[in-house]
Amino acid sequence: MLFQLKSIKPVALSAALLLMSATSAFADDKPYTVTNGNELDSASYAGFKLYRNFCARCHGTYGQGMVGPNLAESLNVISKEEFFNTVEHGKTGTIGSMPAWASNPKVMKGRENIYNYLKARADGAIGEEKPKKAK
């Protein structure tokens, strides 16, 4: 790659490095913030509360899975769009089915926050414990 960089003009090289840097920073951007091991930012904490009210009965208290799949693992496999689609439209699986939540305004309005909480779990930023709201 070094020989390729020598053939690039300085202005183009600067632009390419800036783009690579911006892309790298974007890839590292997380939709949540965890401090002190179990304190979530307010949006992700709101997602945890919604999750506990509407999702935990099937997916487990902390997303670890029960009747429904382990969401802490699933979010490392499916895209955010797939998650949103499943929440909105439901899904029929080999063992059971998940209801569609499209008619529930609380879930639909807060699904981004639910995703943020579950993504923190999927990334291992917070464990199987009751989180606190960061101050």
C-alpha cells in the first residue's frame, strides 16, 4: 500500500486520510454511553425501562433469552433495520412467534432507545444486571 500512496498527489492523499479518519470515527460511534460499569445515558436507560415493560417477558430480564431469542447475541448478527422491522411487524420463527408492536405507540416511539440499551448489552458494555441512569 505504501507504493500506492507515493503515487497520490498530496491534496488527494490528505483528503483520503481525512475520509479514512472520519469513517473510522463513525464506525466506533456507539448509540449508548455506559459509565461506572452499569450507568446508562438517559436515552438508553429509557430503552431499558421500555424493554422491561414490553420485551423481558419473552426475551429475559436482561435480553439473555427465554421463550424469545437472546437479544444480547442477536444484535451482533442482525442490522438495526432488521431489528426495527421485527419490532414493528413481528416475526414467526421455528419455535414461536413475536407479535408486531406497530400498534403500540410507546414501543414504536422508543424502539431506538430499546435498540441502544440492547446494543450496550450485545457489545458487552453492560452485563446482566439492572442498570442505573447516569447522573
